[in-house]
Amino acid sequence: MRTLIRFLLLLILIAGIALGGAWFWGGRAEGPAITIVQPERFVGQATTLQVTVETPGGDLSDLDVAVEQGDRRFTVASMTAAAGTALTQESADRVSLSQPIGKVAIPELASGPARIVVRASRPVMYGLRQATSSVEKDIEVRLEPPRVSVLSTKHYVNLGGAEFVAYRATPEDVTSGVKVGDIEFPGFPASGAGIQGDPALRVAVFALAYDQDLTTPISVFARDEAGNEAATAVGHEAFPKPFARSRITVDDSFFARVLPEIVSNTPGLDLSTAPDDLLDTYLAVNGDLRRRNADTIRELAGDTAPAMLWKGAFNQLGNSQVESRFADHRTYFYDGREVDRQVHLGFDLAVTANVAVTAAERGRVVFAAYLGIYGNCVILDHGLGVQSLYAHLSSIDVTAGAEVEKGQVLGRSGMTGLAGGDHLHFTMLVNGYAVNPVEWWDPKWMQDRILRKIAEAGGAPGGSRP
Ligand SMILES: [Zn+2]
């Protein structure tokens, strides 16, 4: 009998230890995996907090999100007060929460450091215990909008042309630039244009695209990481530019000469509609491929030096005959009927066949390869978002990344791509948008529009190599 009682007591003891152990280990089970996706560092007027929580089976028993500042605590979301908490089931194991935490949502928030605290629990041991985890992130509340003011004077913009502005933007870590309608042009520290001394000074080259309205608003803007933005208008005058209209007749012999080369050099060109129809193929090349090429050119705009690599006016190809001008509005005829309309965004310059094509100014090669309608193509970066493009080359003598001096040979003219004969298609680009090169070839324009403003801001223009 006593043996039996002892045995039972021992059994109870073992069960107790096992239960206690399970309880203990259950308590040590890992809580949900919490990630604060946004904000990265700054919170402004209307910042949104983004949190993901991962747990097996998506089984969440508690979620508490708060912003702490000093000894104050603002609850942003909690599962116990589930109303208004926007949880999204992203996958079987993952939920996400998106909640405004800016000054608009939390009016008591003040500028300065703060902390986001997220706590989440999941049930373990059949719900007898909770496994909890928490994550904190230090943030900075920024409520003061940046300041921006224009320094340079006399801004004259031609339709399809470029302009230059010097301005101040504070605090120093803001993103700033020029907005022309919906199009943004990045600003750069003015030291890149040889203007020293004031770290708040910025410069930007911007353009009024050939197809924008003359009354398009132009402003300088500054935006901080907390999403606060300031903008001020750039006083300017805009001038119309008459663009030529021309008729271009295309025929099967032209198609047969240019299309096979373009198609074989352009992987992914969609000719599925009518692979055997030369006219359809031509229209796909002249339309879709032209747009794709424009996208590629715009992507290359980000590859620019934060400094002005050029010193003065750009060179036009020597002794060249102008065959077509910037923004020529072309109507295409085939077999007597209109089949297409496109705008020619460059200058066609002809000398003789296979003439040496030289760099219009100092720069760095950012592209040297086949590019659809442009055939063998070189793009040079001159800094501050300014680039030049050389197309239809028969051969290329430079490689991407190479630094080139003004006048250095880039390759030989030719008729690769969509070219009717041997010529150089040349254009200037401002942040990837084609602008009229006539301005850049003109020493007086360069002096009045760019070099004067740099000198007036206290700079020694041009020629810096970062
Ligand atoms: Zn051309």
C-alpha cells in the first residue's frame, strides 16, 4: 500500500515536472516575426507606418503598435481595439498593417526624436500561453517644411529648349530640383558647377519639352525624407518655336534594307501581329520600338556626374549639311497613303560617308551599343543631367565608362538603324528628354543662359572632373 502511494506520488511529481517543463518551454517559444517596413527614418505630416507580422498559420492573439516620444505614448493600433485597425492577410503566415502616424494622425507629435514600438503575440500550448515578441525603431519627426528660393535671374525658355537655374535649398539633405509641369529635373550641389562656399546652393538644368504647353508652370522644389515639400515658382518667359512639318515616303525597298538589321539586333521586338508584312513591321519599329528606345534613353539619364564636365558651347559636326531639324513633325506615306506620324527629336547632319564623329564636348560614355531605330549609338554624359546622343554610326570606337575629351573620335557615321542614308543623328538630352541642340551649339546662348548665372553666383564655370 505504501509502495503504491509512493509510486503515485512519484508519478504526480514526474507529471508536474513535465508540465512545468512544457510550460517553461512554451514560454520560451518564439513570438511572431515583426518587421517595420516604413518609415525608414523620418516621420512628417502624413507619413504611413507599414508593419508586417509573420507567424505560423497567421495565428495572432495580440498586436500593439505605438509611437513613443519623451514620456508620452500614442497607441496607433491594437488588436484589442480592433476597430479601425487595417490588417491585411498577405499570405497564410503573414499579415501587414498600414496606418498613418504623421502629425495629421497624431496631432500631439512634436519635432524631434521618437520611437515606434510594435508588440505581437501568438498562442502556444493550445492557447494556454502566449509567445510575445517586440520590435522598436528610432525615428525622427520632422514637421518643418524645407525652404527653397531662386537665386538666378532672367530665365528664358524656348519650347523644346533648356534653361539653367541657381537656387538655395535647406536643410542640406533635401532632394531638390526643377518641376516643369509633371516632369522633374534633379538639382545638384552648386559646387559641381564651380560655385563654392554655400552648401545650400544648388543648380539645375531643365527643359520645356517640345510637346508641353508654353504656359506650363515651372518651379524649384525641395522634398525631405519625411515627405514635407516646398516649392517656389521660377520667374521666366517662355517662347514659342515653329517646328517644321515634312512628308516622308517609305517603300518596300527601304523596308527590305533597314528592317532585317533592326529586327536581328533587337531581341524581344514584337512582330507577332504580321511577321511577314513589311509595312506592319516598319510601323512597329517606327512606333513601339521608337518609344522603347526613348525609355532606354530616359533610364540612362540617371547615370550622370554631379558636376559640369563641359566648359562652353558644344561642337556641331564639322562641315555638315543639316538634313532635318529638331522636332520636325513627320507624316509618313506608303503607296500614296498616310501610314504614320512621328516627331523627329534631333538633328540630321550629313557630310560624306564614314566621316569621323567626334564628341561635342567633354564627357563620359554612358552607352555605346546598338539601340533600335538609332542603330549603333553613343551617348555621352556631360554632368548635371546633360547628355548628347550620336546615332546611325557605322562603327563605334569607344566603350561605356570611358572618359572622352571634346573633339575625340567616337566612331564613324553610317546608316545603321532607321536611316535613309549616311548621316549623323545628333541630339542633346536634359535628364533624358531631347532638347534642341541649336542652343547648345550657340556660344552666346551658353554664355547668357548658363555661364553668366554661374559667374553671378560666384562660380568659376565649368571643367571640373569629380
Ligand atoms: Zn535623325
